[in-house]
Amino acid sequence: MNASRSRMAAGIAVLGAMAYLGANLAPIYFRNLELQRFVEETAQKAESQSAPEGVLAAAVMEKAQELRLPVRYDNVKVVRTEAGTRIDVRYNARVDLPLYTVDLHFYPGAGSK
């Protein structure tokens, strides 16, 4: 009986730790997913093909700030090719947890076709 209770307590502790990690990490992943969708939509818009690179980068920066993501202006790259416009964003997000700090690396990007 005693061994079964300790296993159950350990299982509950592991589930609690996983829930805590999920509650701290999931929001930034969801915000990054929203930024990815915005970058895809922006790259696909017809008006983006003629908009200056700085205007597109500023739009991405504005969205990142709205989402409270740690994106700096130099993290946003807009490239024009014969194939269209490509927008890439590379940034790191630091999450401080008790006893541990996690650096998450994100690379949202998209191009027009």
C-alpha cells in the first residue's frame, strides 16, 4: 500500500510539473504561431509585392510588439527575388522558470509565389 501511494504521489508531481511547464511555455508558442500567420498573410498580399521592404518590416515589428514578442528590427529580413517577396523573422525568447531558464528559438517566415 505504501509503495502504491508513493508512486501515485510521484505521478501527480510529474503531471503538476508538466502542467506548470505547459502554462509557462504554451502562450509564447501560440503568440509565435499568430506572428507566423501574419507573416504568411503579409507576404501573400498583392500590395506587399510593391511595398518598400522597410514598410513590410515595420508591419511585422508592429505585430510582434502587439503580441509582446521580443523581436528587434534587425531580426526581420525582407528579400525580393524574381519569385516574389520573402519575409523571415528570427528571434529568441527567454523564459525564466524556477531553477531553470529556457531560451526558445523561433523562425517564422513566408514567401509569395
